[in-house]
Amino acid sequence: MANYKIAGLIVKMETFGRTLKQAEPYRVETDEPAHICVASNPQKLQEEHPHLSFDDCEYISTAGSFYRHLPFYDGVMLHASCVVVDGLAYLFSAASGTGKSTHVKLWLRLFGERTFVLNDDKPALRVIDGQVYVYGTPWSGKHDRSRNVCAPLGGIAVLKRAQENSIRKLSPQEAMFPLLNQTTRGRSAQVTDRIFSVLEGIVKSGKIYELSCNMDISAAKLSYETMSGKRFEL
């Protein structure tokens, strides 16, 4: 098994193919004891979903194993695309096909060298000493857009398609369900309780928004200015 540092945690994992390739930037040489040992079972997953390749099953299985441990270290993985601008992480979360990656491309156009993609599919968020931090992970979507970087949370926008752009801050009560809907549910009551605890810490940050938007670059400008509290300047 090789050692990796993912979301600030030492992770032991023996893997292959796509997962091995995408995990390479996270590999470390260390004698530290592992926080998480990833155990995958791609055979069982492929039996349940024969349309998936064995490589895809390994990718999904390792992600699931990591995720089941993460809540016990005050973390979750969120189905979202994430960019970093000026040192802060901004996430765009919604169901597949809503336009997360497309909206991220608008931010890349808008900010140029000031921004980069932290993770395009499943960034990890951890609540540490009351602060929310966002991390890249090897589970970064079909285009493998990710960096092994940590950044404080700037904001999370829950996307909705619309003709006109608008954004509003969600209350902690409003924010809980859309975040829960875009993360993996626990297989046991203990894991579920930990997931709810982590999400409560995230929504208490007061940085969760609902963004109704079209695909014009003005949507990126609006979301940045609202979540950052700053005017956009080149």
C-alpha cells in the first residue's frame, strides 16, 4: 500500500488505473500512522452495475471508502466544482447537468491567472477549529481537474438555471438540504450523525448561497462580488 495525503489526512491505499494516476499528486513518503485505510471492492460494484468498467468501479469504490471515514475527521465530500480566487475557495454545487463546470469556466475567463480549478467533481470540506477549509481530492471527475491544495472557504453557490441572474444568501435551515442532497448519505446511523454534524458546521459559516443564473459571464461577476463582498477588478 502507498501513502497519500488527502484533505490533510494520511491515507493508505492500494489501487490501479485511473485512481492510481489521479492520486499520484497526493502521494507522500511518511512514517506517520494512517488516519484512513481505503478498502475497495470493485468486483462487487461491477456485479451490481455491469455497464461500468472495472476501472470505473475501482474509482467509485475507493472514493466511497475514503468518504465513509471522512466524517469522523470533521469532513465531507461535496458534489461540486470548485475554483480558488485570491486564496479563497468558491464551490458551485448542483445536480449533474445543471452547469457547474460551465459556470467555473466563466470564472476562469473572468479572473485568468488569478484563479485555478481546485476540484471539478468532489472536493473535500473540513471544519477545523470552527473554520471551513476546502481540499482537492483524487476523485476529480472525468477530466481530472484537481490540485493538491487547501484553501479557506469563500462561499458555496447552489446553482439553478434561469434566464436572469440573481443570488441570495441561504439561512442555515435553507442551506442544509441542498448540501445534504449533494453529498453521500451514511450507511449507518453513526456515519449519518457525523455527516449532519459536519454540514451544520459548514452552514453556520453563513457562506451558502442560491445562485439563479444563465451562462453569461455577468453571472460569474455577480456571484463573485456577492460571495466575496468585493467589487470585481482586473
